[in-house]
Amino acid sequence: MSRRCVAVAVSGGRDSMALLHATLRAAATAGLRVAALHVHHGLQPQAGAWQSGVKAWCDRRARAGAALEFHTRRLEGAPPRGDSVEAWARRERYAALGEMAREAGASLVLLAHHRRDQAETFLLQALRGGGAAGLAGMPRSASRAGITWARPWLQLPREAIEAYARRHRLWFVDDASNEDVRFARNRLRSLWPAWRQAFPEAEQALCAAARRAAQDAACLDALAQLDLAALRDADTLSVERWAALAPARRANALRAWLRECMGRGASEALVERLLDELPRGKAPARWPVETGELRRYRGRLAWSPAAARAEAAGAAVLCIEGPGVYPVPAWRGRLHVEQVDSGGIALSTLRQLRLQPRGGGEQFQRTPRGVARSLKKQYQAGGVAAWERTGPLLYADGQLLYVPGLGLDARALAPAGVPQATLRWQPDATAPGPRETP
């Protein structure tokens, strides 16, 4: 059986090479394999030489008998418009590291961040107006998608790592970009000599503040979950109940809900705008953001990911052979067909569906004992907002079967004992937002 594996993220710099060296020594005693994970960012001319240098170092150790393997990835593409090189490189680097760790069979990835890195992160977040979650800085360890990301040297001073590298005469590269003051972290680093002279214990104090901020953030998150449990209704938020909270709890719950919906923290500008505008009106409203749209309708706040619309799509034919998901490129969406025991449309009826836009005058019946009424009235009765009424109407042999936002027409429901299915229309979503990093 292959030995268990621990991975180390290795840039080639002094800190990561020291961590790789220390991990190799510990792994030899514990009987573990070590995977060195190197990301070629493609942003500097020297990047290829750094990659070759790390590989050569690993190869020498492996030939000497170390259970060490080298993995590398080169980043492709470029930052999207409006995104910083630093943020893009960080996201893509963690994604590449995760892929390589899985390839190597490692569920633990070690990162070489130290005490000064944490102190710098705290200061940068403070200068950007960050709250408790931002000021908490980098966690000692975090698990995501089956991988634990750990920073064993987070409480270690930089000087200790420098001493370790000198004692073992380690090879490493010096990244000239660390002196480039166009990057915020480098500008901050240039101030450290003055900081240390004026406040000798600055690093320790800032890291202690980060630990307290992490505790505060955990408490705020727990409070937000308690509040959201009383505010949620399916995927929406009750604006009335939310507005009844005390101002600080209102803001805390809103930030937590937006983070869940958007997959990342919302900008402070968006939070402040919603805090101001949401309680002051009841009419339907929208707040577009980069990755989707927030919508208020009938006292509920909903999040809708950015979706491609097919406003000018015409009629299309879809052949349903059984349960499954059927893409409809012309309408930029997909039809979900799920077999049910009752309350569905006969599968034989779905063999040839016609998808077409609203033409006016359509009648829809919501329940078996109900009355067929116009789509407009049914939408109003069902509380279906205008933006939820997109998508094709589904017909078979001239009979209306399904309407997005309303569901199956009761007149088309199959009798008991007949193989049947229910339908659901889903618009295609745009590409997801930036990946969250450990």
C-alpha cells in the first residue's frame, strides 16, 4: 500500500523551501510521502528558472532516497477586467494547488506563512476597512473540498526561518517583485523597519489582535445564523422581520445572507445601500451586482445568479425520452424531467414538446378543481415576480403543459397508474464568481 502523503506549497522562496526541508525531515521519521507543489504564474521572466530550480532540488533529494515527488502547474489566462493581478493570482494559485494535492493523494497542504505575514494581513485589512472576518487574517488551518490547508509556522517569527535556512544552507530564490511598491503588501513591508523601531512588539500585538478578531467573527457568524433561521423562507429573506432587528444585528445578518447567496463577501457599498433602501420601500425593486441580482417582491428579498436570457428565442421542439436534464441552447436553459408517482404529466405525452414564447391570451389552471385564468392573473395570484416569468411555455399537441414560475397545468395531469413526470425549467447561469481561497 502506498504511504500517506503530505503536500507542501513551494514557490522557491526562502520560507517555502525551509518548510519543505523541515517537512521532509519529519516525514522520514513518520513514514510519509511528501509532494512539493509548485505553481508557475507566468507573470515574470524568471518564473521558468524558479520552476526548474525547485524541480532540480526535489530531484536531487529523491535520488538520495527521500520520498519526495514534484508537481507543477502553469497558470493560463489573465485577470478579468476590474480584477487585480494579486487577487487573480491568489485564486488561481489555490485552485492549482488543490488540483495537484488531489493528484498526489494528499489531503493536507502545508503553507509557509509566518507571523509577519499575519501581521501584514491584519494591517492591510484594517486599511481597507475590513470587519472582524477580514481582521482575523489567515487561519492556522482550514478545510475545504476535502483538503486541509495548514500554516504550521503562523506564530513563528521570520527571523527563525531565516536562521533555519542559513543553518541548513538551503537553496532558494529571491523574488525581485517583492520590492515592487505597486503592490500594496510590498508598500507595507517597506515600513516594517520603522514599525519595529517605534513598536518592537508590533508583530506579536497585531497577531494577537487577529486571533481576537477571529473569535469575534465566529461569534458574529453564530449570531447571524440564529437570526437568519427566523428570517429565511426557502431561499428568500423576510424584509419586514429583518428590518425589525437592531441596526447592528440587521447589518450582521444581511452580510451573512449575502455571503451565502453570492459565495463571497458583499462589498461594503452594497451592504450600506441595502441597509438604507430596503426598509424604506415595499414596491418591487432590483439591485444588480456583478454576479447576479437582488430582488425585492412582496416583502421578500431574493438572490438570482446572473443568467443568460433568451428574450428573442422562437419556437423549438424537444423530444423527451425519459427522466433527465435536457439542454435547450436556443432558449439558453435546460428542462429537468423527473419521474413521479402522481401529480405529473404522462411520459408518453412528453415525447414531442413544443417550446414557444408567450403570445397573449394563454389560459392556465393551477389546481384540478380550479378555474383556468389568464397567465397574468395566475402570476399575480401566485406572487410570481416579473423577472421569474421568463422561459418558454411547453405544449404537446396544442395543449399547454407547463409555465415557468407556475408549474404544470392541472388540466394536463396524468391519471393514477400512468408513468409520469414533473417538469422544471432552469435558465443557464453565467460562469461562477471568483473561487474562495483558504
